[in-house]
Amino acid sequence: MKKLQIILLSALLTFAYSCSDEDNPADNGPVNETGTIELIATDGLVIEAVGTETEISYHTQIKNNSERDLEVLAKMEIIDLADDHWTYFCWGDISTGEGTCYEATKEDFTATFNLDLTSGETTDPNSFINYIKNDANAVNTSMIRYIVYEVGNEANADTLEYTINVSFTF
């Protein structure tokens, strides 16, 4: 009788283990992967603006290298902003009303809504447009860092640092 109890207990434990969710990570909460977001500096990391423009734009693409869909946010950090410069960005699809352009600022800023990226998707360059406004029409340099990260998993992120050199011709 004891042997039968041990066999039944062993079978019960084996069955319980095989039904556990350990082999199915989707049922164990969020995936904590990293390195699946890739930022692409469409216009390069050094922006040379020569002319009479008072507003300089440059574009960033976002690629989802993950096997799953992601929700991401963008954060702008000012490394060095010339006195006469202001900076801002547009996030999302402005043409369809699924995006917005934020106000020019001299402070760090995070987008107020998520951008959805399907697995393998690379955004259009117009989904993340970065700007420098040059109020004094002067020769100046600014450096801005952009971080795009997964909502709920900030370790899954990518960063680009842009240098914007502005020279004016009169």
C-alpha cells in the first residue's frame, strides 16, 4: 500500500509540474527583454544647418527588432543647448491626428502618449521629427539626446545623441 501511495504522489507531482507555467513565459507576466528597440538617425548624428532657416528639423526612425508588439515612449534630454536655441519634437503620425508636436522648450521632456510598434516594424521618418529653433539667427551648437524605451520596461531602450551646428548666411 505504501508503494502505491508513493507512486500516486509521484504521478501527482509530475502532473502538477507539467501543468505549471514555467515553460510559457507569456503567462508569467511581462517579458523583460532588452536591445529590441533600434533608433536610426535618418539625417545623421551631426546636423549641419547653413542658411537663413530659423527652425532646423532632423528625423529619427524607430525599429522594433522584437518578436512581439511594443508600446514605446520618447524622452528628450538636453545635453547642451545654446542660449538662443529652443528644442522640441513631434511624435506619432501628425497627418492622421495620431500624433502631436510638443511646445519648444529648454528643459528635458517626455512624450505624453505611447507609440505602438508591431513586431519588425520600422517607423516612417516623419513619425519622430526633432527640431531646433534658432531665435537669434546666430552661429551656435546644441547637443540633444533622445531615448526611446518600452513602456513598463525602461531597460529595453535605445539612445541617440545629436549635435546640431547652426551657421547663418546673411
